[in-house]
Amino acid sequence: METYNHYAQAKPLKRSEGQSAVAAAAYRAGEKLLDDNSKVEIDYSPRGGVLAKRIVAPADAPTWTTNRQKLWNTVELCEIRQDAQLARELTLQFPTGLPLETRCEILWSFCEENFALHGMVADAVIHAPGEGDQRNDHAHVMLTMRTLTPDGFGNKNRDWNKNECLERWKINWMDRCNAALEAIDSNVRFERRSIADQYADKIAAMEAATDWLEKRLLEIEAARLNYLPRPHLPQHVYRAMVDGRLIPDEHQAAVLAWKTARDSKEAAARDANRLQERLNEELAISIPIYSERPLVTDSHEEDVSEQDALADHLWTDAVRGSDLRAGLLVLLAETNPGTPFDILLASLPDHEAIVMGNPADEPRSGYRNLTKIGATTREFGWRQYPFCAYTLRREIDWLESPTPTARDRRESEAAKRDAEINERLERLASDDLNPKSNALDQLFCRYDRDYEDSTKWDATWDPKKDWIIIVSLRALDAKQHELRYLLSNRFELKIDDPIELRDAVNTLESGRLIELIDAVAALDKEMDAHEGRHWKTRRQVFVEMVQRYSMQRAHPKLQDSAIHIFGTTIKDICVRTGLTAFYENVLAPLIEAIVVRFASTQPETRKDEKAPLESKRPSAKPNDGNEPG
């Protein structure tokens, strides 16, 4: 189930700020209204985007309350203070994908239950998305602030100003929208809790879970929520950012934070997808919700061959009267076509343990239909499923004329994987004793200059740091002399030492940093257009270096020695992309120079006192290496 936060905001219309209830109502409804006080006709009828509108009033309200012009002129007339609050406006977000009829039904009933029944008049309007995000289906509701009686407006109700009241409205709105989403079988739901609270809840649930599969699924959900929330940008600032216009100095930090949050959400989605892919690989089976399977029309032939009779015996002995085992065997046969039947049987206990989890618990909901499938396989039912029938019949062929080639190949591949894992563990154990490993981490992953103060992997993904690492490596490439000139002349940065360059960039003021990011992005865009320079391809080489190195160093399943990664992955990238000379003449000597620098600045440490690399590095998300722009 995918969740996302919905936008619901309430604010008063204030006369002290030059606001007018009549003008606000005319704008939101797209109508022409006359302000009786100023005798000015306010015409917003040419504006588009108004999809539906309605005034929802109490049952005993005077008839003039349904007249928009009369209603809001009366409100203006009731308020005599220069600093009066004229009305309260709610801005409400609809879920994406709901038809207009459903949105109208949600909004009108929401206004009736929460406002009209309590003595308020609600002027509700549904707007279409603007020029920006086309998913921004929303509504505006203008509310009166005085209690309405059959004789007109009375005193202001201060209870409507309380936060508890607003919270109640927001929860009611969320519940109505989620009910509409459930009615159309959508896998999206509104969620009012903050991203941080949702992430914390997923982590707590993951730690409390006893079922292995449930833990992994909660880990994936938590990874998808491990991003920074985007700060709110004023509309004119957002438009300027989207259009590429100059951002005012006072809003530059907010824009940088917005871009950082956007990138972190994309990175979280990528991390969650990688975790899901790894889980699918470990399960060796997919986790679909199975519907009724198509049956083979000749599944119950009267004359059973000797071969099928033997297959019946194999099937009956394998399932042992268990619907779940039968369903799992059908699933394994379908998702692993061509796999020998005895191999499927050998893997069955592991899959049963995954499905069942804690024996005291019920099977996971994603597998519950497996028992239904298994129930249909009674009395020669294996023939109802083509993949299962194919596997069993091939098994009989193997029994009659054994061909162990496929099995030997699978066993050989498994032994090879085990050997590779053992070799990788040995490399990791020896990695700690080599200072070159620290230098490589410093160059490709670390950000802090003092390695001893940076012995942990970053707990959160930071695209700004990742971008700085990539640019510092690109500045070493003589073929990117335009970038080197930009950094050294326009921004007066030292480009020959990537670590010092990162320190200098990190100390730049926010405005200067945004200027640097924009300048590099503009240069990349300009140079990408030059044919024959292969600028984009060369730039992506450095992005791939950081991505691949970070992944193999921090990924729990792929973690490998820094020296091995540099000598294989990084070298292969450089050779494949024509940067062999850069690898041999720039990167390799630079690593040696960093090792010498560490040796001269760090106190000596006895080998038997040095902690293993795994103990210093908690599991964390690797940097993805995506550069802005």
C-alpha cells in the first residue's frame, strides 16, 4: 500500500491585510460580484479551472445565504473593525485519480457534516490543477466565522478557532478520501502523520516483528520513507525555480533544501526497489496474489498412462496431504520452469518456513491463495497446472533415463557462489590492515577530511555531498578543462586535490553554493550540445564510479574490499570508457599520496587494536551519485 501526505490548510481572511471576502469569493468561484461597500464590480468570470461550486448552509438558514454576492456582502457588513477577520478559508487536496463526481460527493458531504450542521455557511469550489503539477486536484472552502441563526449572523464562535477543531476536520477529510480510494480498489492512501513519524513507526514494527518475511517487507517500506520532506515554497519562488528564473537571495536556501528533499525521495525509491529486487532473488519466487488458475481441459482423462500413474505417486508423496505444500509446489514449478522436481522438493522446507513464519501465526496474506490452489490439486489435480504437469513428466523421464547434467550444473553454480562469498569475506578481513582501503574510502565515499572522525557511513543520503564528491573527481580529468577553468578561475577553488576541493566547497555560503551548482549544470548543458566531445558520456563515467563503489562498499549483500573494488570495478569502468590513462596516471598515484598523508597525520595503531571494518560501519544506504541538474 502506497501512502502520501495530503495538504490541508486553514487560514483567516483579514481586513487588516487588505483582503476582502467578496473579492476572495469572486476569485475562487470565477464569478462577477459587486462589492456593496466600495461599489466596485469584481469580475473573475474569465478565469478558468473552476470545475464545480456549491454553497452549503444549515437547514434553517435564510434563503439569501445561497446567493454568493448577498452572503459575503452581509459578512462584510457584520464586521466593523478595521482588523476584523472576515472568513476562514480551507484548502483541501484530493487524491489523484478520483472522477469529478466522486470529488463533488466527498466535498459536499464533508461541508454538510462538519460545517453546516454546526451553524457555518460553506462556500465550496473545486479547482482543476494549475500549470505546475497536474496531480494537484484541490478545493477551496470559505467559511463564515459567526454562528448563523434563522434571523442572521450572531456572535463569533471561538471554538472554531481551536486546533482540535482543525485536526478533527483534517482527519474527517482523510477518512472520506481513503474510503473513496478503497471503493475504486486503489493502492494509494492519504496519511496525515509526518514522514519522520511514519518512518519511525515502520522501523519500530520491523524490530518488533518475529516473522522473517514481515521484517523484510517492513524494511522495504521503511526505506521508501527514508527521505527528507520538501519544505513549502511560496508560489512565486516555485514558479521562478521551475521556469529557471533568478531566485531571490532570501529564498535560495529554501530552494536548495527543496531540491535536496526531492532528490532524497527519488533516492529512497531507488533504495526500496533494490531491496525488493534482492528479496525476490532470495525468495527465488515471486509473491503475487494468485487468482483462480486456468484449468487444462483434459486434466481428468479416464485412461491414466503408466507414466502419469508414477507422477501421481510422486505428487501424493510430496504434498503429504498439505494444501499449502501443494500450492507451493505449483508456484515453484511455474516460477522455476525446467527445474528438476527433486530440486523443487529440496527447496520446499525453506519456502514453507518463509510462508509460515512463526508457527503460531497464520500464513502471510500474500500466500493465502496458495492453500486454495493446493486444495484443487487433490486426486490427480497436478494435471490442472501446465507447468507442474510439465515438471512432473520431465521428472519421470529423468527417472527412466537419468540425465544429471542440469543438476550438476546447478550444484556447480552453487559451489562457485559459495567460493566467491568466502573469497569476498577473506578480502574484507584483510582490507582493515591496509591503509590504502582508508584512502579509497576517503576518495570515493567519505566526505569529512579527517578519516578518524568519519569512521561511520552516513546514516542518511545527502545529494549535496554526493554531488561534491563527483565534481571533485571530475576536476582531476584534464579532458574536462572547461570545468577545471570554471572551478579554479570563477570560484577560485583548488582543483588538484579533491579532498581540499570538497572542504572549500563545503564552506561556501548557501547562495554561492547554489551559484556553483547552477554554473556547473549550465556548463554541462552547453558542453553536452558539442558533438565530438562526448561530454555527457565522460561525466557519467564519474557518476558510475561513485555509484558502483558506494554500492559495493555499503551494500550488505555486495560488500567487498575497497582495494578489490578499485582494482576491478573502477578499473573496468575506466578501461571500458577509454580512461585507462586517467586510472593509471591520476587515480592510482593520488591514492598513494593520500596514504602517505594519512601516515603522516594519524597516530600509529597496533594491528591487534584495530577494530574490524564491519564493526565500524553500520548498515546504511549507499550514496547513489546522482549529480543535480
